[in-house]
Amino acid sequence: MLRKYKRQRNSSTTTTSSTNTPVVAVVAAIPATPEPIAPPVVVSTTTKSPPLKMIISGAPASGKGTQCEIIKDNFDVVHLSTGDMLRAAVAAQTDVGKLAKEYMDSGKLVPDDVIIGVVKDRLAEDDCTENGWLLDGFPRTPAQAEALAKSGINPDCFLFLNVPDSILVERVVGRRTDPVTGKIYHMTFSPPEDEEILGRLEQRSDDTEEKVKVRLEQFHDNVDAVKGSYSEISVEIDGTAKPDVVATSIKEAIQQSLAAV
């Protein structure tokens, strides 16, 4: 009996030992500093509007100069006149500038091909290609408009300030300049309040009714043909309204042109 019990006890112990083998758990090592998660790539779908390219035309005293300054401020474009461009090209001694200087020094009119060269060079400069441009009163003739097109210069918008000749004559004849400050007054619309200033005002020699009518005839001889060159992008603005009203009409016209680009 005793031997049998011992054998059973030993057998039980052995079985228990084999079933109680310790289990070793394997745990993956966790890094002390987790790896950073890369942010998602954001692809921008916004595109910058192309720079505006504009021409503004109008007869002498149509208010073109005033509106050019407002357009420049509103749309941050480069305001360009042929006179300024010619003088800058001559001062910079560019090839076309040297050629223009020869004509100017001899008292001759600078031919269209030279002027177009000056304009083309200026419009290719960084400020114009990045910000856009506003050509002030150019082209003046259909030949100049055709030459611009052949040079690859194509505006987005052609603005025309329409003012009747009778109002233009009144505006010009009434203009006076203060020789001390250079400020321009008008004897009907904006006379000086100071009697001292009033007494020293001067009238330009070509601001007479006879001479302004000659200038208007020259303007009308070419303007319709120039407008015809840009009929698809031409916008006529009533230039008889107050400057702020005219500026609003111009701004709306330009914004419509922007939407169409």
C-alpha cells in the first residue's frame, strides 16, 4: 500500500511540474521618442490673375491724366506715356533711345517704328510683366495700333473717355497755372481762393480756343480708326461726369475685363 501511494504521489508531482512551466511574454520594444508623422501635402489650387494690359484714350482735357492716377492706385499697374518712355530711353542710352535722340536733337518727329521700339522695350521690363501696364494716349494713329499688334502687344481693355468738343474747349480755355507751385486751376470749375495766387496765374500759349480746336481736329482724324482697331475690347466712358463718378465707371469696366481674361 505504501509503495503504491508513493508512486502515485510522484506521478502526480511530475505531471504538475510539467503543466506549470512558466510562460515568457514577448513584448515589442517601444521607442522612447515616437517618430514624427509627416503632415499631409497641401496642393494649392489658387492661381494669380494675369497682369492687366490697358490703353486709355481721350481728347485733350478729357480728364485722362486724373483717371490714370486713379487707375494706377486701384490696380497697381505701371502708368506709361510715350513722352516719359522716350525720355527714359534716351537717358538710358538704349539702342532705340539713341536713335530717338538723333531725331529729337534735329527737331524732327520721332517715327513710328522708333516709338514702337521704345514702347516694346519698356513693356518687356520686369515691373510691366509682373504688375501690368496702362498706356496713356498711345497709340494715337491706326498705323501705330497696327504696329503694336505686329509687335505682339495686345491689350485686354481699351478705355475711351468721351467728352463733347464744346466742354473740352471750355475746360482748356479756362485753365490757368500757378508759376510758383505748378498747380493747375480752372477759372470756372476750381478757381483759387487766394487773391495773391489769382493775380499770378498764367495761361499756356496753346490753351486758346483757336489752338485747342486745331488739336481736337487732329485728334478726331485718327481716334475712330484707333478705336476700330480695338472694337472687341473697347469701353466708352462718359467723361462729362465728376471725376469720382468717372473713376467708378472705369473701375467696373476694368473688373469686367479681368473676369473675361
